[in-house]
Amino acid sequence: MPTPSSDTPCLKRDISLSSVTAGIVAVLIGYTSSAAIIFQAASAAGASSAQTSSWLWALGIGVGLTSLGLSWRYRMPLVTAWSTPGAAFLATNLPGVPLGEAIGAFIVSAGLITLCGLTGVFERLMRHIPSSLASAMLAGILLNFGLEIFTRLEQHWLMPLALLAAWGIGRRFWPTLAVPGVVLTGIIWAILQGQLAIEGLPLSPTLPVLMTPEFSLATLISVAIPLFIITMATQNVPGMAVLNAAGYTPNSSPLLVATGGATLALAPFGGYALNMAAISAAVCTGPDAHPDPRRRYPAGIVAGLLYLLLGVFAATVTALFAALPGAMVAVVAGIALLGTLSSGLADAFSKPDERDAALVTFLFAGSGITLLGIGGAFWGLIAGMVTRHLIARRR
């Protein structure tokens, strides 16, 4: 049998300590930066402890299979993720929505993403939604998460300040691990305060819980469509941009079919949205993963395997966050979203001609109001597009 040439991908030869480390760091960033937000989203939907564990099981299994499969199939570090902005949106818009209707909204959103991949209309569709308004909608959704950090100062002033200090130090010396540092600081703080009891932490595999979907027009409009837009505009678009910046140019259609199809299959178990990763993917696509771009794909495979492992033991992750004080979880979630909120605001107001429309979208989405049973995020996007159209015509 001929020996493979140096140009032929071979996992045994291509894998390296740096690629393994990159895959581990990517998973660490993915979990620590958003697990608290997913926990809040599941709580907002009225999910039980077992159902919340099922959410994390579905997300871990979905991200693991897609990261592993896509990286192996295309020999690129194609790391996927769950939609962190989507979880933040759900945490603020699911209260009062029956869990079955939420699951139905996940299925419809996943169907739209899959349809975009099958038809190849991804790029054309997103051109109809200005990036400034999509970013303004995202920033409005995340506004209350950021404010939560400081409103907690009234009752627990020292804890938020300690976590903010940990975040600031991390941003200065090791930006990619700033949020994991905050999570570690919070856990240490809870232990020192005697507020974390992990004696009964479950270590057995998680059993997924099937949740029957229900469909309501109001919920589909107020949850499914905004979740679809958020996932596409704020997750898949930057995810593809990260790949392109690193010199990888995969066809986006099969990637959307893979993530959308996986979401469709796992939505009844709580898998609300899977997409191409951006921040965690940057760790696996950069030179720190391997100097040779052709030998970075093992980082995506390692990340996929680790996501699968953590997905299997999702109940352990759920129990850990349930054991943490609620105020701390809220502050950690807010700090984890500061970077996304900052970039959303910067993009929303970067174009002078669209600032008025972006401001309307931002304030509407951040208001938290509901009109005709439909949440403010959807109405904010509509109001922003109308404002943009009126001002453009006047000019």
C-alpha cells in the first residue's frame, strides 16, 4: 500500500498537541461563555431540571456531531456552536410561552435555516436585512443582561465587582479566556462563601427528554422568526467570516443544511439553534492551532469529541449551575455577553445614514414590550426597517 503524500490529509500525522489544545480551549470558551445563559433560557421556558439537562444534552450532542463530521468531511476546522445570542433572546422572550410552543418555534426556525442551505438563498436573504438593524436588534435583546450586572450591586455589591475585576484582568492579559476566568472566579467565590454544595453532583449519563411541539402563530412570529434572524445574521454570518479570514472558503450551503438539519432532529429534546461558530472557531482556525492551515482540522475533531462527552454528562453541568447562587449566574451571564453587546452596538451605529433606524430598533427591542402577543424584538426590526425606508425616501 502506498504511503500517503504530505499533501494528503492523515489524521494520525496531522494531529498535534497545539491542535488538541486549541480544540479544548474552544470548548472551554463555548461552555463557560454561554452555559449560564442557556440555563436562564430553559428556566424562562418553564423547563424542569430534567428538561434543562435535556437542552444541554441536545446542544452538546448536536455541536459535537456537526463539528466532528464537518471537520472530518472537509478537512477544515469547521467548529459549530449553539446560538448564544439566541439563548439570550429566549431568556427574555419565553416567559409566559408554553414549553411546547417554544419547541415548535425551534423546529420552524431550524426548518428555515435548513431551507436556506438547500436553496442557496442565504446570502441573498440576509441582504434584505441591513446588518446595522440586525445588530441593533441583538444589542436591544442583550441590553437587560448588561444592566443586570449593575442592578445586582444594590444587594450583592462585592460579588459583581469581583467578577468584573476578574473579567477586566482577563481581557488585558488573556482575552480569549477572560470569560472562563470569570466563571472560575465565581465558583471559587461561591465555595468561599459556603454557597456551593457539590456533594450530590450527578456523574451518570444524561437521559434526553422528548418534549412534544405545539404551534402557535403568535409564538412563531415572536420567537421562531427572530431566532432564525439572530442565528443567521449574528452567528452564521460572522462564523463564515472567521473561516474566510483564515483562508478557508467552504460552500456555506452544506454547512447550513448540516446545522439546520441537526437542529431539526434535536429540537424536540431542547436543541434550539445550532450554527457555525465564530469566537470559539477563531481559536481553531488561527496559527496557534497549527502553523500549517491544512493541519488545523484536528482541532475541530477534538472539539467535537469533547462536546459529545460533555453532552452525555449534561446533567452534571446543569446541576453545577443550579448549585450556584442565582445572582451570580445572572452576573456571569451578563459579563459573558458584554463583548457581543459591545460589537452589536458598534455595528448598529457605524453607518451615519442608518443610525436613526438602528436607534429605533435598539430601543424597541430593548423595551421588552409585547404587542398583539408578539415580542418587541420582532417589532423593533420592523419599526427600524420602516424608519430606514422613510428617511431614505425623504433624502
